[in-house]
Amino acid sequence: MTIENGKYGEYDICMNSDHKMENNEIIIPISIMKTGVFNGYLKTPEDLKTSTKWWEGLPIVIKNSNDISGHPETVIVTTKTHRVGQVRDVTWDAEKERLVANAHIDIELCPKWLLDDLEIGKIKGVSGTYFTDLVKIEGEKGGKKYTAIETNYAPNNIAIVNNPACTPLEGCGLNVNEKIENGNNQNGVDKMTDEVIDTKTMELEKKLVDMEIQMNSLKQTITEKETLIAGYEKAKKESEFLAQFPVENQKAARDELLPLFMEDPAKMLVTNSKRLGELLVPPVTNASHTHVITEESKGSEHVDLEFPEMNEEKEIEDMVPSAEAVLEMVRGRRV
């Protein structure tokens, strides 16, 4: 492997055999485009091969001096487009069915961070901007469906991007010729074989299954906790309601009023206010009595009972609060 050393401006450069240095340019191999289905359109070998000469001399551009996340804002080349190089020596690779060329990167126009990546042979994706006629024919190739066939290409520029339609793994981009095809691991670039991809896919699928099992377990735990909390809240609500009543009336309150209260407290207050008032009052004795000890009964066990006159029904009715009073009483207890 031949190593060439050069110097440009304040930067030193060491290039591997894939690079050449001419004047103020670094020459890097580039695979522009290949046949197949991309973005839903089919690129055929015949049409791509025919377009070979039209890619010659196209500018190589980036989004801006700090970013290659996508195409430049102008899309087509204008005076505001950030140009970093030019495509030359475009040829048709019949074996791989793709357009290949040399990328002449201008060291004075290319930002240092990108220049550093390119000089060590780091792979970069590229994406072509071009005009084309679309023949509306649907079909499928290589497991991908397409809605039209591209023909009559009129290229405008080649952009260096992070997420191209044709990825370096598929054979498109800067520095892909040696690194991907021959499995050369120089500069940390690995060849992704089908076997490696399948293995990684299986590992990811297993992780997804494990994550799904963990999620289901977590959902079950949450459901159980929610059930316990709901049971606790229900028991607390029942207990607070029954605690308002005298102990002697709690069973009646549980049997008659509690189900209605748990279903709809407001409705229970309206439809059962009288019964609620009755149960909120402690039980009363049916008759009052007075022990009267006469002179004749002193020293004996005889006791006369004196029952005062009373209207028992009237007294009980007076002890039962009105519906308004019951509502106010219940609200005050925060039922």
C-alpha cells in the first residue's frame, strides 16, 4: 500500500491508497448511484448507464459548513449553495450496476471536520439531486415495490448526507469501493455480511421479546396495585359512612342505606333522607317511669310505677330532623 503525504494550509494529511493529492484537492473514490428501488422508484441499468456522461463535472455540496444532515436548503445549486468539490471521471460499473467516479474535494472549501473524516477514509453517504421522467408502471424488484420507473436523467449535484436513499451498505457513497466490497477493516470500517446482519437481527428480536415480557409483567403488577388501592378506598368510604351512625343503628344503615350511598350519595340523600335521619338518632326508650315509694311500702319490696302522660308518636316525630337538616348534617360530616 502506497502512502502519500501532503500539506495544505495549516493541516497535515496522511492518505491511504484510496486517495490521491493533486494541487489543492483530495481525490476520493465515489459510488454515485446504483440500480434498484429507492424512494419507491425503480432505477434501471439501461437508463443509469445512458446518463453516465451527464454526471461528469457535477458539484459536490453539503447542507452548510457545520451540517450534512440533509440536502442544502436550495436543493439545486445556486450562488448560496455550499460547494466542497466536483465529480469527475464518471464510468459505468457493469458488474455492480452502478455509477462510479472520483470525488475531487477542494481543501480550501471543505470544512476541517469533514476533511478530517475523508482523509482517514471514513465512509460518507451521498445523495444525487436530479430531474427525471417517471413512467407510471408498478412492480417489485429485490423485495421492494415501486410505483414508477425513472428515465431520462438530468443530474444537478451530489450532496454528502447522513441518511442517503442508497446507503453505503448497499454500495453507494464516498470511500465505499475498497472498504465495503473487499471487507477491508482499515479505519474501523467493517463489512456487514448477510450472516452478521442475520445474527444482529436475531439478537434485536430476542431483546424485543424480553422487553415485551417485562412490560407485561409490569402491567400485571400495576393492575394488582390498582385493585388493592380501589379496594382500600371502597372500604374506607364504607367505614366513614357507617361511623356516623350510633352502634345500635349501624347494621340497619349497612343493610338499607350503604348500597345506595356507594352507588350515588346524592341520590341516596334525596330519596332516603327520612330514613337516614331516623338512623342518625340514637334509639329512644318507649316510656319513662318514676319509682314512687309510699309510706305503706317502706321496707317492703313493692314498687308502684307512675307513667306520665305523653304522645309517643309526636315525640319521635319531633326527634327526626327534616330533610334539609339531614343534608346539612351529612355535608358537615363530609360524607
